[in-house]
Amino acid sequence: MNWHQRLESRLNSKASQITRFVWLAFAVLALSLAIPGIPRYVDLLRTPCDGADCFGPQLTLEIAQAQIVTWGTLGSYALVQSFVLLMMAGLLLSTAGFLIWRKPHQRVSVLAAFVGTALATSTLSQALTYTDPRFWLLAQFIVFVQMAGLLPLFCLFPDGRFQPRPMRW
């Protein structure tokens, strides 16, 4: 191994460590907003809204009355919806962690890890922001990472090169 290859190997190792650290910082920020958002998300699903200012998955009064026939109570509806959301979030976060740990030098893996983390935590962080507006800017940052990364992720996805040729420009 010549000096050029050793230097490139060291630089890749340092870049991988920095990438992991930045993702970990982002994941801690996202989880610090999402975890307190869980009970608030459940509470929002349990209470119907008047239709003027509803949180995204929150039910209006008319739909809530129809759901009571199906689910029995809004509490059971809220628990099932929350369970599904938490299972999807856990799957996304574990996949993101796996990608950033195993392939931190590949652009598409890093992008998928950031987008997956943002997807997993954005709904719960928005629920926290809905009930406590002090966290609005941080929650919007998570949504920004999610939205800004989706199109490049779909274009870079399987091998890290832009697939549609017109998308290069």
C-alpha cells in the first residue's frame, strides 16, 4: 500500500466518523422532540377537533362519531394508531442506524439514514409543536431534512448515482 492509498484510507475513516457523529447528533435532536411528543400525539388522537384547526391525523367530530362505531372508543383508536406509528418509527430508526454504521462512506446510505430518521420522528415532533409552539423551529428543521432529502434519495437510490439523466441538471 503506497502513501496515497494510506492517506485516502485515513481520510475516509475520518469522514466516516464525522458522518456518524453528525447523524447521531441529528438523531438525538429528533428523538428529544419525538419522545415527549408521544403522549401528546395520543391525546390529540383521543380528542376530536372542530374542523377549523386540526392536527394532521386528528379526527373531526363527524369522523370521530363514525370511528366510535368501529373502534368502540377514541382511546382504542388512538392506541392502535400510535402503536402503528411507533412500530414504523422503530423500523425506520433501526434501518437508519444500520445504514450509517455499515455504509457511512456511501452518499445514498447517509442520505437514507437522515431521511429515515426525519421520517420516523417528524409526526411526533409536530405533535409536540402543536401543543407547545416553543419547539416549532426545531420541528420544522426535521421536516426540512425530510422534504429536502426525499427527491435526491429517490434519484440516487440503488447505487448512489443519479438515475434519471434529465435530473442531473
